[in-house]
Amino acid sequence: MKRLPIPEDVTGDEIDADVRQELMSLPKTLAEDVAKNLVMVARTLDEDPEQAYGYSRVALRLASRVAAVREAAGFAAYAVGKYGEALAEFRAARRMTGSVELWPVMADCERGLGRPEKALAMAGEPEVQRLDRAGQVEMRLVAAGARRDMGQADAAVVTLQSSELASNAVQPWTARLRYAYADALLEVGREDEAREWFAKALEADQGGTTDASDRLAELDGIEFTDALTEDADADEDAEDAAAETESEAGSDVESEAEDSDEARKDVRAQERDVEPALVAEPTVVFQEPVTPAPSEPAPGAEREEKNGSSDKGDQGQDA
């Protein structure tokens, strides 16, 4: 059997005297172990119902014949929505003790199982008359819930009207009763009266067991903002902005790096274009031979040539 961790400060002595009396039927070591698990059920029931359910199962395996254990297991199962299992445990505890104390929560389990008619029938059983005043108020709350489950909202309003509701005295059940009445009034469209009773519920809700303040604010059109949530959102926005800035900066750096790479590539390309010109073989220029212009005779030579020709002519004539 898997055990769950028990904090060192839990001794088992924290349980009620009546429960401790029931556990005396067990061996001392076993009784101490069961007591510690029951303490953990009570300690974690509101904050962590699943964990409370786990501790209740351990206690149930250790001492299933102890009524207090069956009752604790029933409440733990009820808290996690296991209504069939819870109803079975409550019935077992009732058989062991003969008490009707669990009658209202048993009826509410019937509601949880989708049987509001059964819950409403239990509200009319003789066992209700044996309940104390707190138990009868609980039974009235369950009956009103069953009426609403069946679509009988107006009947739910009537069911909750009682001397306990009209009393100005504040009892442990007062806040929940007034809250249920306000909620029922709102469902039938009596908004002004509903607001009045939500305000009365808030006055009596010393332990903060209801959300009457939120319902009042909703009716008044007021929205509350959690400062811690706002701070968390602001921090998250700042982190997102910083991350975005860093990302943009990184993108700019990458872009600059890419531009630099491109520039270097362009320079290298230009160098490649220039290098062939620097090492090119010299160009050979072929020139056509220039024919020298005929030289002109000297002035004297021309005269001599003419004189010679003249002489030859004279000689011919003489001959």
C-alpha cells in the first residue's frame, strides 16, 4: 500500500476527542497512523482536494471499520466530485453510528448524481426532523438547489424563505443562506432584491466563504483588477518588449553583417575584374609600311636638266 508523506509537525493528536475515542479500538501504532492521515485530510481538503482524497484512501485501507474514517473518506470524495463513492461512504458511516447528521450531504450527493427528485424526496423524510437547526438549514439549501435543478426557480425562492433567513442574528450558516436566496432571486429576475440580499450575505460572511462582494460588483457594473496580476502582466510585457528589442537588434546586426559580406564580395569581384588588365600581355600594334614620298629635285638640278635637254635639241637641229 502506497503511503503519502506526513509532515513532521503532524502528530495525530490534532483530531477531535470523539474521533480519537473511535480509534482506541485499533492497535496503538495503527491508530496513530490513521490519526495522522485523518489530520492531513482535514488540513488539505479546502486547498488541495485531490491530495485530501489520497490521504483518505490511505486511512480507509488502514481502518475501514471506523465510522470517522468512512465519513472523512466520504467528504474527500465529495470534494473531488466522486458523488457515488461519497454517497456510499456516508451511508456506511450512518449505518455504523445511526446518526442522521449526514442526511443533507447525502441528499446533495443525489443531486450531484443527477437525481434532484431523489434529493427533494429526502428533504421530506422524517430524518430531517431529527436534524439540529444547522442541519435543517443545510437541508433547506439542498432542497432549493434541487428545485433549481428541476427548473423550478420560483419554488426555490419560496423554499429558502424561513425564520433563519429573516433573522438578524449571524450564525455559521447565515452567509450561505442569504447568498443562496440572493442567487435564486436573481434567477427569477428580481435584481434589486437580489442585490439587497447579496449585500446582507456580505455583511454576514466573516470567513469569506462566498463571493458575495464579486456578485455585488457585477450587479453594479464594477470590474475589479488584481494588482498582482497587473504587475505580473506589466513584467511580462516588459520582458516581451526587451526580447523583441533584442531580437530586432540581433536582426540589425545580422543585416549589417550580411551587408558587409555583400560589400566584401563586391570588392573581391571588382578585384577579379581589374587583375586581368594588370597582367595582360602587351598589345602588338601592326603598322603598314609607309611609302616615302618622291623627293623633289633641287632647284639647280632642275635647271641643269632643262639646259641639257635644250642642248640635245640644238644638237639635233645642227645635225
